[in-house]
Amino acid sequence: MKGILVLLAGFALLGVGLEALGLAAGEEHHGGFWNFIPLWDFAFGFVGAAILGLVARGLLKPLLARSEDWYDAAEGDR
Amino acid sequence: MNPLDWLAIPPLAHPGLWLALGALVTAIATATGVLGRRAASAPGILFAALAVFAASRAPSGSVDFRVARFDLVWYHADDLSVLFALVFSIVTLLGLLYGAHRLGPGETVAALLYAASAVATVLAGDWITFFVFWEAMAITSVALIWQGGLPESRRAGMRYLLVHAAGGAALFVGIALHASASGGVLDLGRLAATGPPFWFLLVGVGLNAAIPPLHGWLTDAYPEASTTGAVFCSALTTKTAVYALLRVFPGAEILVSLGVAMALYGVVFAVIENDFRRLLGYHIISQVGFMVAGVGIGTELALNGAAAHAYSHILYKALLFMGAGALIEATGRRRLTDLGGVFRSMPVAAILYLVGALSISGAPLFNGFISKSMTLSAAGEAHFYFAELFLSLAAVGTFLSVGLKLPWFAFFGKDRGIAVRPLPVNLLAAMAITAGLCLLYGVRPDLLYRMLPFAASYDPFTAGHLASNVQLLVGAAVLFALGFRRLAPTPTRNLDADWIYRGRPGRIARPLVTGARALGPVAQAVRSGALTAANRAIVRLAAPGALATGAVRRDPFSFRTPIGRTVLLAAMVVGWLLLASRL
Amino acid sequence: MKARLRAAAAALILGGLFVGLLAGVRDLPPIGDPSSPASTHVSPRFIEEARRETGALNMVTAVLADYRGYDTLGETAVIFAAGLGAFVILAASIGGPRRETPGPGLSHRVDSLLLDTAARVLAPFLLLFAVYVLVHGHVSPGGGFQGGVLFGLGLVTLRLVWGPPRPDRAASRFGPGVRASFLLASAGLLAYIAIGIAAMAFGGAFLDYGVLPLGQDPAHVRELATLGVEAAVFVAVSGTVAVLFETIAVGVAETGRPLPNEDPAPVEAREEG
Amino acid sequence: MIEALAGLLVALPLAGAALMPMVAVLRRRGTRWLAFGLHLLTFAAAAAVFARTAATGEAIAHRMGGWPGPFGIELRLDGLSALIALLVTGLSCFVASAPVDASRGATRRASPVREGLVRGALSMLVAGLVGIAATRDVFNLFVFLEISSLAVYTLVASGGGRATVAAFRYLIAGTAAGSLYLLGVGFLYGLTGTLNMDDLAARLPGVEADAALTAAVALIAAGLAIKAALFPLHGWLPDAYVFAPAPAAGFISAVMAKVSAYALLRLLGETLRGIPAGAMALETMVWLGTLGVLVGGGMALAQRDAPRMLAWSSVSAMGAILLAVGIGSPLALAGALFHVVAHALAKGCLFLGVGGLAETLGAGDRRALRGLGRRAPWTAAALTLAAFSMIGLPPTAGFSSKLLLLRASLAEGGPAGVAAFVALLASSGLAALYFLRVLEGIWFRPRPEGRPAQRLPRALAAPVLSLAVLVLLGGVFSAVVEREFVSGAVEAVAGATADER
């Protein structure tokens, strides 16, 4: 578990370093205003994943989940 | 002349020819008993290798076969079509190798014919040829799904067939409308995205591209195919549709929104899916969404991106389905809730699966990165900022479910002490080769870029691109690490668009499915399906009362028209002609 | 009730068709109208030139056997085909084993003095009249078809009264029997075709009688050849009439001399290799 | 010289029809080789005539009895007639030497005498069909129609048993057809005073009587449509094809209805084209043909019995041919004629093969064909090829012809054209379904227990194989077929129609 955390931290550092490198090299940048916020992608990755998880688990699943043999059961009464 | 140079001559350069030949040889060799069942895929592998070779050196240009005054362009090779033909051939070869230990003659022949039709579809230069092979693809893919062997495979295949028949109908109405509008010009080229022909073609092609809500067939049928069959299915049908969109509707703006919607739709459903092959199926929809959006953006870079993404996608998705198939073969289970902690028993397959998972997530140095970032950059450069944002979101979700959730709950997580069968060498070898290709293209993107249709130059390895991707992945990983328990799968199934024909509305068509379900082979499926009803109607019209007699009930279709009726009908025809021409 | 309704509907349809066709018929020129196309287009040549061109006194014969001789060949073939069909279909056991017991139908001789005498008196006249109708076709109504039918019916009359050949005797008591009748019919048709091809051999078209080396005057030659053609029709038709009678009324297996027999071979022998 | 050959084209098989029964009754033996020789000779004559018309582009005429034009009867073989004659005589060679067996499931072989008689009927049929193709006289056409019909009734009935009933039903329908046609010819003669087609075409525009002309066209069209098995007048076809003995069925299914379709094309598409009712009849034919394509395909799909399935697929094919004749553009005619050739070869092959196998097995259930691929791979391959052609798969002749038809219907446009296009495509799909399930049984299923081994008699295997080779060659060299065989025929008709416009 600890190893994984270290790995994550390492990648996070890599991400920060690369962004700094890109800024230093003066790379051309496209996109909406949000793309110019520093470390935007960290936030977007985290929040986006959270939103997706919430929408899917919180909103869709209660609506759509059925028992596994739902169709078969529905077909059975014909 | 080097014998292999013969493959550069147009008729022989058609990879589909070699795949079809492979099917023929397999059929004859196994039917006559020359080849045992266990070696059924051997000739197929050989011929698929020839197909790869032929595709890799296919000369560009087109060959029209003047069949009956009809300029049928059955070989139209430019960068775009050769790219698809090549990757189709490669994945066929890999898929056959993957399944070599269990492929019977029927499945081998079906797979080869399916691949041959797909290759012939992308190499077609006119609408008629295109349509013929498109339909052949639908039929052969059903044959492949049926080889899944379970009762559910048969039923799902039947539904797949009916849905694709409807899509094919829409497509050819579109072709007919286009042909009559253009005065009989049937060349496969760019079309205006307006008017009835566009909508019909969009429905016909979009169904194969699994654009929601026309995607129900994909997640319905693919999980029911055999482990090998799913590999072929994942690679061919949807990508042929992407090819068609690239060829015909580049720059149709509606495709941008459709593509983005697809990308998100697939991701959201994948998050709550339990059957892991259906989960991967949802990610086909999501990834095809990237390509569709790329087509819609329509700049050279975007089109390049869509083509490159299709190429990469076929490889890593095949790898993912191979991994999923390996899980099923090793454990006999297909739901995440039944799995857990098998990493130690099958580390090689698990690691190879992770290569595919990192590729689809767009991790740098894997082949998903080099094509996905191309599409995203193109969206940004063309000022489709929100498209870029939402596609990034879809990428995050992809990593969340394919890269984190699936491997965590299947390979790691709670150890259930599942007994694991050893995996055959050929299976692992096929996975290793595919993973190798994913890594190769990830490290040397120029190998892929030089095959792309446009010359637009692109460098994926800028610090900005790398930073953005790494940060996204890390962000998602952190969230997963914090909240993975909330993402745990549950043993449920989720309603989706297949509800349209399987759920309550589908009951209208229930006689169809009832008929189809009662039947084993195709023959009988057709006999008591829709056509039976139609035929009975014909019988009633032509010979009312014929159904009541015993002989006819036994075989209602061998009835005889009373000859007096023929004479009477003749009188009616005469009468009609007398009347009609005087009106 | 349903059947009746259906019949009524059929009657209605056919009645409607009848009315529709009637409207068409009203549009046709009146029968015998001298100014109708039928009377002005082709017919004048037949009326004015037939005697000179074909040598036939009877215009109908000229058209039938010469101008449109090819149709007549076709009609002869139609009649022969009917005979052939009857022979194949009805004579189910051609070449098969003979039946042990006589079947139904006219299998026995009718012993009646009255019928016998009447037939003896009538038949010769019938046969002779048939030949008269044939040869007189040139000048009066008649010809090969009519003569052939009469001749055939003469044979049939005798056959009806005198019965079939005795089962215990090898030879037929009377008449050519089905086999010979059939040969006769074939020969008639063949002869007609032979005349046609002979004309081609002498450099003309098919059935172009004028070129045959039968004399100097083409019209006269045509007249002779027409007679030959009519005779061929006569033979074919009378043969066919006899065949039809034999096959329909009697059946072939019971003739005194059955057709050459073959040992029935089982199916397996047929599977060569 | 070549004109003489044109005259002999009908005379030779007609002489054969008289000669072969004679030889059979007198000598019993030898009819097989006599028939083969005679048909080969006729075929050679037809080939020579065809080669000449193809080379010069001019028709070869033979005036019967030396009489000109409307006074006598003229045979004239242009590209179209010569193509039909070539097809008929060529196919007759394949079946001439085949044994004429009794009905399906016969336990005894037919006697040589009976075989000779049936060969005579076959020869008669050839004479009738070639006559229909060659003649330029509408009444003479009726005579040949009757000759061929009587010969066909005989051939069908020679199957014995249920075949006799089928033949009788065919006879009723055929006689009704002949009567309607003859009535129509009567109307025409009353209006124009001529029976010669060219003369008719020249004189008809001057005729004022609309109602009578309409009646004539309607009667002729309906009469010939019965013979050509145009839906819904196809009721006689399935039984007649199914119960006829295999060789006869092979020949009948290949050419019979198609020659009637030729007659429809000649009369409606050429002679009577200028009349409004003629155009109406052609338009009706497009729609009925389209329906026939679908109904025939659907019914074929529903059959258990393999020969019956083939028979219904013939209804579908005739629909395709007739709808193209109805469309009548040069492209459509090319498609129709190519389809005539392709379908004749493939269907002949299938009926000879499947019918022959069904006879040896005594059952037509398509399951009886299971396992054929192992037992007789060559026969199975030939049948597969022919089935591919029926479906319209490359590289067979059926593919090329289907394409031409599709293209023609597209080019026609309008509701009828689109409907025809859709129906033709759908029929290919249906054909794929019903043929593939038979092929699956042939190649991938074991032979059912207790069934006798299937084996085609050698005399049938040879024609089946050679026809399959022709089907393949016709597809591979479809450009050659189209250039050398079809285009001349189309020009013969299209030229005539162009003159009138």
C-alpha cells in the first residue's frame, strides 16, 4: 500500500515537473481559459472522476439497475 | 521475381482475398477430414499472415472490375483504406493465434469471412461494393457470435441480426436516395451532410458505429460471443463504420456532439457495469466516440487523429478483450463480483492486460496516448474547447473503469481463493505480441504517423501533453484510492438501449423473438420468424382455406395454387390492362 | 356460403372481362367488310395470284399448304406431339411386363352380327372417302387434316367392332396396332420435313416447293408438292388418331405384340461408378 | 448458306422429334447417341448463326417457302433471337444424353423404348422453343408455343404418379394462356390484316381503334405472362418443375419460362411498343415482377423440399427478368438477358444435380443432401457454385447479372425503380438464407443415419459439372459475355425501339 502511494506521489511530481518544463519551453497552448490554470489537470482528473462516479452510481444506477435475469424473467411470462 | 512480390499485384494485394481463401481452405480441409478439429485454425493463421503481408505492401490506386457495365471498384487503396485493411489483417492474425487452442472449423471460417468482409468493405471504392460487403460483415459476424455456443449467444445473435438488418435497410435506402439524387454516381466519396440521403446513411452507418441510442446490439451481443469471437467483434464492425464516416462525412459538425455524447455515455455506463466484457464493450462505444468527434471536427489533424485512434484502438481493445477472455478461460467467471485476487495465479496475463488498460487510458509511452492526444489537440486547435474538455473527462472515466476498477476488482482486491486453470502458450503469446505492438507504437509514433492519410505533422511528446496526461491519470488514481469502495460492482444488470427491443416495447415484436428462440439453426429461425408470418399471409391470400386442410398444416408452404385461380388471376390481369390504359 | 361468394366474385370478374372485351370487339371492323384491313392488305394477293403462283385451284389450300406451309408443318407437329404425349403418359407400361389379366376397356371382341355387318359395309367407304377428301383438297374443301381424321376414324370403327388382337395370338387380327400406328404418325411428320429439306437441297428455302425437279412449270411443281405435303399430313394425322384410340381406350400392354421388353433393372445398376 | 442453317435450326430438332420415337420403337437402342448428335448438330448450327449475327450485327432471315414478307412466314435471327436459340440448343446438349428416368424414387429404370420416346419429346420442345425465338410471325409463334407446351406436358408427365397431375394442371394453365394469346392475335389481325411482326409494327400506328388495340395487347400480355410465370400467374410452375424427372426438369427450368419472357420482350417491347396499352402493360410488368421477386424468394425460404425451393426461386428469378423487360432501357435489357443466361446455367445445374440426387434417394427433403460434401465433393462444389450464382455472389455469372439489374433499376428511378432495386437486393438476401442453409448441410453436416449414400449418375454428373464451370466462366469473363453475347441482343431490340421513338 505504501509502495503505491510512493508511486502516485512520484507520478504527481513528474506531472508538476513536466508542466513547469512546458511553461519554461514556451510551448504554444490551446484550449479554453481553464487550460491556463496551473495544475488544472490534477484537479480535473480528480473532480471529473468524482463527478462521473457520482452521476453513474448516484443517479443512473438507482434508475437502471435490475436483477441479472431481468430480461429472462420478463421473457418467461410470455 | 521474388515470389512474395506477386503480392503487390492488385488482385493478389487484396488482403480480403487471402482471408477468404483461408476460410475456403479451412472449410474444405476440415470438411474432407484432411485437417483435424484441433488444428482447424492453422491454415487460417497462415493465410492471415499472408493477408498482413499483402496489406503492408498494398499498392495504392484503384482497380475497377467492369462487371456487367458496372464499374465496381472492388480495390480502392489509398492511405486511409490501407491503414484499416492492415490493422484488420493484423488483428485477425493475432486473434486466430489467440484462439488456436480452441477454435473449431465453424468459428475459424466465420472469423476469417468476417475479417475478409471487413477488409473488403474498407477497400471498396463504390457504394454498391461497399454495401455488399457491409451486409456480408453483418451476416458473418452473427455466424461468429452464434459460435459462442450458449443459448444466450443464439438469442443475442438473433437480436443482433435483426437490428443490423434494419440498419442495412436504412443504409441502402440512403444509397438509393443518394444515387438517384446524384444521377447514378456511386463513387464512395465525400458527401454533403444534408438532406434525406445524409440522415439515412447516418442511421445506417451510425448503427454500426454504435452511436447511442443505436448501440444496444453491441453491449448485448459481444459479451455473448466466445472469448475469441469477442476479440474479432471488438476490432472490426465499429471501426469499419468509423472508416465510412471518415470517408464520407469528414467535417459534419453534428458528429462532434454525437461523438462527445458517445464518449461520455460509454464511460458512465462502464462505471456501473459488472460483466467485464460488457464493460469493455461500453468502452468501445466511448472510444469510437473520440473517433466520431474527430471526424466531425474535420481538420486534417483531427481526421489523422481519428484514423490513428482507430488503429491504436483496435490493437489495445483486442488486447483488453484477450485479457478478459483469459480471465474467463482461467476462472470460468465473467462478472467482477465473482472475481478477485487472481493476480498471483495468472501474473503474465494480468500484466499484459494492464498494458492494454494503460494504452486505452492514454498513458504516455503506450499507443493510446499518441492517438488520443492528437484528437484532443485537434479539438483545441479548431476551437472546440468544450469538446476537448468533455473528451478529457471521458478519458478520465476510461482510466477509472478500465485502468483501475476492472483490474482492481478482478486481479487484486479481496482474494476469493478462486481455482485458476493454466493458460495455453499460444494465448499468452498472442497477448504478448499485441502488447508489444501497443508499446512499440507508443514509443515510436512515427511508425503509425507515416501511414496516416494527411501529411499534418504532430509531436505527441511535448512537455505540455505529457504533463496534462500524467496529471489527469494521477488525479483519477487519487480519487479511486480514496473512494474505490463506493465503486465496487454489484451483481445487477443495467437497463440500456437494448430495452427498446428487449423490454416492454419489444413485446410488440415478441412473436418474432418467440419464433427465433424456439429455433436452433438459421433455417428454422427464419421459418418461424417474421418470414413465416409473411409467408402465411401469402398463403392466405393465394389459397384461403389451404391452411385448414391436414396436408397443408403439416407443411404449410408446399401448398398448390388452385389452377382455376391462376386462370382467374389472368382474367384480372387482362381486365386491369383493359381498364388501366383507358384511364 | 363462402364458396358461393367466391364463385359469384369469379363470375363478376369474368363477366366484367367479357364486357371489356366486347368493347374491344365493337371496335373491330365488321365481318366481311371489303374495306377492312384484313380484306385489303394481304388477301388480294392470295385471291389474285394464288392460282398462278401455287397452281392450287383452292385458295384455302394454297394459303394453308404453300404460303403458310410452315404453320401447317407446325400444326402437324402439334398433333404428333399430342399422340406422342398420349403414348408416353397413358401407355404406362411401355416396354414393361405384360399384364396377366386384361384390363378394363375394350379388351374383348363384341360378337354382334349387326355391328359386324355394318362395319364391313361402312369401313371401306369411310376409308375411300378419306382418300378422296385428301386428293380433292386442291379444288374443294378438304385436305390432309380432314382426310387423315376420316381415315383414322375408319380404322377406329373397325377396331371397335372387331376388337383387339387375341391375347393368345402373336399377330393382330386387324389393324396396324399401336406400334405401327405410331410409326405411321412419325413417318408422316418426317416426310413433311423431308420435303422441306429437299427443297433446300435443290437450292431453295425450306418448303420452297418450286425448285423441286418435278417438272418445268413451277406452279405445277408446287401443286404436286402440295399434294405430297397433304399426303404426309394425312399419314401423320391418321396415325395419331389411331394411336390416341389405342392408348386411351385399350392400353398398350394388352396388344398382341407387346413392345420389346427389357428386364427390369434395379436402381443400383443405374448408379454407374 | 448461313440462311439455310437458320432454316434448319427448327427443322433439325423437329425431325429428331419424329425420328427418335421411330428408332426407339423399331430398334430400341441408339436414341441416346442419336439425340446427342442431333442436338449437337443443332447447337453447331445455332452457334454458326449466332457467330454471324454477332460479327455483322445483321439479322439472318429465312423465308419459308420462298414467300416474302407478310404473305409467307419469315424466320429471322437477329442478335436477340440467336442468343436465345444458342442458349436453348446449348443446354439441350447437356440433357440429351442423360438417362430419362421415371419419377422420383423409382425402383426400376425406364425401358429404352420409353427413353427414346421421352427424348423425342425433348427434341420437340427444343424445336418449339427455337421456333419461338426465330419466327417473325405472330401466328407462327402461337404454333410453336403450342408445340413446346405439348412437349413440356409430356416431359413433365413422364415422371408418372403426381407428375401426371402436375402436368395436367400445367396443361390447363398453358391452354388458357394459349387461348388468350390467340385471341389477342385475332384482334391484331382483324385490325391490321397482317401477322408479320415488322408489318404489324409499321401498320399499327395508323390504326384508330383504341379499345380493340387495348384488348389485343391485354390478351397477348396476359397469355404470355402465364407462360412466363409472372407473379401472380405462376401457379403452375412449382409443381411442374418439382415432379418432372430430373433431366427434363433441368432443361425446362432453365429455358421454358425464359423463352416466353423473350416473346413478351419481342412483342410488347418491340412490336406493340408504340401503343399506349403496351406501355401500360410494361409498367404493370415492372410492379408484378417486383412482387414476384419478393414472393418467390419468401416462398423459397419456406420450403422444406429442395427441388420445391429451387422452383420457387425460379418464380423469383422470372420476376427479376420480367421487371427488367418492363423497364426496357438498354441497360435493363442487358441485365435481363444476362440474367436469362446466368440463371439458365445455374438453375439447370441445380435442378439436374439436386433432382438427380433426390431421385436416387427417393426423397427431396433438403436434409437428404447432408454430408454430400464428403461423399461427392465435386458434385457438391458444382452445386455450391451454382447456388452462389443464384444468390449473386462473385465471381459467378449471377453476380454480374444481378448487378446489371440493380443498376438498371436504379437508373430507372421513380417509385417503380426504387421498389425494384430494393426487391432485387432483398431477393439476394433471401436467396443467401435459403441456399446457405442447404450448403451448410452439404458441407458441414454428417450424412443422416440410415440414408442411402448419395451419388449422381455419371450421365448427370457430367452436365452438372460442366454447367458449374460455365457459371464460373460466365462470372469471371462477364465482360466478355456481355460484349460478345448480350450487347448484340440488346442492340437488336434497342435499335428497333430507338427507330420508333
